[in-house]
Amino acid sequence: MTGQHAHLRLERGAWVRTLVELSADADGFEEREELRLPAGTRAQVHETPSENGGFFSIAVGTNLYDVSHDEIAPAAAPLAPAPAVGTCVTCGASAALRCSRCRAATYCSRSCQARHWKGHRAACGADAASALPRGARTPPLSLLSVCAREDAADADGEDGEHERAWLAAAQRWLYALRDSDRAGLAAAVGAFGEALDAAPPTVMARRAHLRARRHLFYGLALFDACEAGERAGAEPRAAALASLKMAVELAPRDAEAVLELGLALEHAGAFDKARAHAARAVARGVLWRDAWQRPGTMAAGLAAAELRAVWRCEQFPWVTTLEAHAALIRAELAGLGAAHGGDAPRGAWHAVGGTHRQMGQHDSSVIVAGGWREVVLLGRGAEPELAPRTVALLRAHAPDAVDLCERGAGEVIVSALAPHTHIRAHCAPSNVRLTAHLALEVPPEGSGRCELRVGAHVLHWAEGRALVFDDSYEHEVVNATDHERVVLLVRFWHPGLASEAARDEALRQAARDARAGENTRHVPPLGVDCERLWRRVCGLEPCAACGLAEGGVSLAFGDEAREAAARRDVHVVGVCACGALCLPGD
């Protein structure tokens, strides 16, 4: 938008992130002012100005704003529901929908439109200016905006009904996700399940991969709803697990489906089944190399000989240096006070999974019983002044640990397990690091079970001695004694990632995998011919034009996208942050 001298060159339905005004000062010089929206919001053009008028209508959520030459002001009323546009050509009821291609046929509902489509299809005018709906049906996403057409699927019969039902649920989901509408998300999850249940057998036979991706998405969405307390009881969790199993059965080499099923089995406490599932994946050469080692990201370039659950301390000279200074470290850290019971804990002790550092907020989810507290010495949220001599020792002798911490991918902490604590079995998200424990306080021998299991290995601490292991292997901790167990925990680079380039790539890969995993949970699989479009939306494949796999979106679609989509009979179109289009079948 450019003040008195220009027009807002956006169509109705376009999404904008920043409104910009140009105006002239008293001397005639042009001034530029950016009118930024609140973080996390998007605005959509509701009405463009008339030839003689200077006001624009901008919708932000359900609020409508009038935008004049020099200000943004809230409109008098919130955005109203779509007005009636005539009578439904199928049943005669009041209609609020139009055919998105010809803009002539009107309907009261999508079901009436679907029934009318078989006869209307041949007569429907393929007007290039209206091949997509005038209002964006879905919000901008991380890489591409997806805009679904009202008559989303052109397929006839049961296949067409399934596609229309799925894409209608997808639109509902994306709107709810944009608006943080939990009730809308829950309703969309139910609609996804109904669409899958109603899918004809032909879909299973001819579209196994698409069906697998949809089962994966539905299983994750249902599982997340259970975790958020929106679905109660055992039945929804069993349905989520069954959907994830179906995804792997349909696409056994899909790494994302294999990973998510493994995580779901772990969460359910079915570790024998998780290992059996991983063993099948290893046999197929998918994702992992050992059924005990099940991280979300496996660093590329590590040789088989470099993958092991337990390592010898002698392989790392700095670890033996820590052992030699164990008495000094123990004396300094004794000043922190008791973490559990006894004297009141000093302010330095934090519950694991708290907000004192910007990572590890989910670590508390593995605590089955007892308590787990920590003091961070290096890494995010660190307080190195609490143990300056220990930190100086690490900086002098453990560069691989210090470098990992400074990159934000690791930490050095004092870790205290309360008496009668059980940390359930789990795997770290990546194998880019190893972990060392220097034992500072260990329950007396004979006082009960106190051990660390890593894979099939059971390890025990001894005061002043260290253990080194790979926490991407399944590991579990038990302190079944009446005493506290305290260790200095040090994360450091896996020795197979010795070069700067290898470490940089390992962190980039971990970030890509994490981002792709999040998008897999947020972006519903689209249509039969939309695999590459979906992969670009999820950041799994870079844009062909700019080469980036991430970015922002300014507009959902405009004239260029509408024109390009009109050249082919498509039901979705993507727009990269760079402006390039991605159409189904590309």
C-alpha cells in the first residue's frame, strides 16, 4: 500500500505480513513507514478500493480493519460470515458457495456441490481468471502456501469423495492451526479419521504411498490430541498406534513413518516391540544400524566401527584428566548444597525439564518416579560462576565439550538423582555426541540398586571414576537406594565428527530432520500428484528456483499464481517465499 500516490497491488484474498505506506512530507519528499502486524499474525486483503475510493479492508483473524492513506484503524464490525450468493442449484436452499471455476453455479454446501459436479463438469466454464477461489482457503506455511480449490478433487466416484473429504479436513486443520483453535483442530482430527475410514479399497491398492503418509499424519495428530488431554481413554491411543503401524505396513521404507512408530512404541512402554520394529528397519536398511540405537537423526559419515554403546575412558585423555582432578571438582561442587532433601536446595539447582535453559524442556517426561535436578555449568542457561575452577579445567582440557556447548548442541551439568528415582528407557534425538559421567556422590555398596543401562550393557558408578557412553542408544537409569547420586555430566562431540565441516553438516542435518518432523505433524498430505509439493512444504526438498528449504511467505497467491494454476487443472498450488510457483506434478 503506497499512500496517495499508488494503489495496493494485491487482490482480495491475498495474505500480507507487513503493510507499507508512502507519504509526502511538507517539502515533498517521500517518507516510508512500515506498519507491522503483531508477531505470528497474518493479514488478508478483504476488499480492494474502488476506483474513486482510498480505503482498503484488511482482515486479521476475524477482525476487519479499514486502511486509509495514512493509518490503519479497526473497522466498525468484525468480519461477517460469507453472504448468500443465490439459491443452491442442487436443493434450492440459500447458497453461500460458488463454483470456483465458472463462478456461476451456486451451492449451499460442499456435499450438494459434489453431487452436482458430474453433470456440471462438462458445462463448467474454464475461466482462466477464476481457476482458484478468490479467497485463500489456507494460511501461509513455512515454505509454501497451499491454496485449495473449492471443487478440490475432480475424480469421480468413491475416489473423488475420499479426496474431497480429506482436503476439506485439511483446509479445516490449517485454518485451526493458524488461529490456534484447539476445538477446530480436534474436529479436523475426527474428519481425517472419517476420511481414512471411508477410503475405498482402490485407494489402498493404487495409492499406497499417499495412503501411508495420510495414516502417518492422522496417527500423529491423534496421538498429540491424546497427549494434550483432548482425547481420553485407551481407545484413541490404540487407534493412533494402529494408524502409525498401517503407515509402516504400506510404506516400510519411509524413514519418518518408521521413526514415529518407534517413538510411539517407546512412549507406550513397549520396548521389546520397539526393538523388534527397529530390527526389521535395520534389516531393510532404513534409518538405523542397530535395534538398540534409535535416534531421530543418524549423523552421516560415521563408520560402523565408530558406533558403539559404551566407550573406554582411556580413548579420551581429557576424561582421565577429570578423574585425576575428581577430588578438586567434588570439593568445589559441594558448595552447591544438597539438591534433594536435607538442607534447602540452593537457587542454582533446577528441576530437569525446566525453563532455566532453552533446550531439554521435554527431559522431565522420562521421569517415572523420584526427582532429577541439575546445575548448568556450560551450555544454554549456564552459570559458570558457580564452579569456576571446574569450568576452567574443562576449557583447558575438553575442547570438544566446550565447542559443542558453544554451538548450543550440548551442555555440562551437575546431575543429581534423588533417592528412589527411575528414568525410563529412551534414546537421545541424535548420535552427534557422546556423554561422560564423572561420579561425585554414589550410594554406598549394598544399599540397593543404582545403575545405568546402555543397550544391553549394565554400568555402575564409582566415586572419582568416569563412564563414557552414547546416549543415542536406548538407556535407562535407576537409583533404588535411600541416597542421592550426583555426577558431572559432560556432552562432547562424537570422535567420528572430528572436522569443522563434519560438525557443521551434522548440526545442519539435525536441524533439517527436526524441522521436517515438525512439518510432518503440521502439514496434511495433499493429493495424489502432490508428493513433491508436499515435500517442499515440509522442507524435505528445496525450491527449484531459489534452492532454499525454508523461508517466509508474503502472499498466498496473486495474479501470477492464479494464471499459472489456470494453465493446468490443479487443485492446489504452492508459492515459495522467493515467488516461484510449485504445481502438482512438477
